[in-house]
Amino acid sequence: MKLETNRGRRPLLGAEQVEMLQAPSYSPVPDADALSEEAWIRPLQILHRHRVEHVVAGDAAAAAYGRAPDPSTPLTVVPARYGRNLDRLSAALEDVRSSSVALNVIDRPAGTDGYRDLLADARPVTVAGLDVLVASAEDLARMKDSAGG
């Protein structure tokens, strides 16, 4: 079985991705509590303090959709790539380094065109009082498939 995706601009999902989206632990709405691990909240607070536009991806985003959280993995974000946002990101990264917080910044995750592509289907959640955009489960499945995982 294959699912049609966002306005035909993306490849159809394969059987493995459909299986993930149909798994009992899958939730079509991200769970903000899954992102409440201290290791993920601290970098989110820094990014928000610097007003960095970004979408959460990677393990933290997958945890929001029902996968067991692994707070030992760094928060992964995909930032908007325009001048002022990159300046804000640079300042935020200085704070991240000085506070010994783990953060992965990825410009263009496998199988995507980066921030704008993920933004189209990102889901908003509130984590520790912060408004956060989380990559959609479909986008996460597409990234995993494209990365060979």
C-alpha cells in the first residue's frame, strides 16, 4: 500500500513508512511531553531566546510521534536560511557552546529541501512554555528512508 503525499511534490511513501505511520505507538499529533527532556528543552530555550526560526527534526521529533525518547541524542533542528535568521543562529550557537548543550543543526536533511519543505507540514506544539514546530511524521519517515535508515 502506498500513500499519496503533500500535493504530489514528494515521493510516495514505501511500505516501511506506511507501516511506521500505522504502528500502534504512532500519533498523528505530536506529543509535547515527549519533548520535555531537559537535554532538549535547554537548546530550545536558547534558540527561542535568540528568535531563531527552525523546525525540530531527528530523534526528538520522532519521540513526539510515539517513539521512545532518547535524551542522550542531541536536539536536531533545521533552521530557516536567510540573513537575519542565520545571524541569530550564530549568536545562539555561541550560547549553546558556552553552556555545554548538545545541538545538531542540519541545513537540508536527507530527502528534503530543508526548512521551507519541512515547514509546509510542520506541527506546532508548546514545550515548557515555548512554541515549537516539529517536522511531520511523514517528513520524518521520508528523511529516514532517504538516509537509508
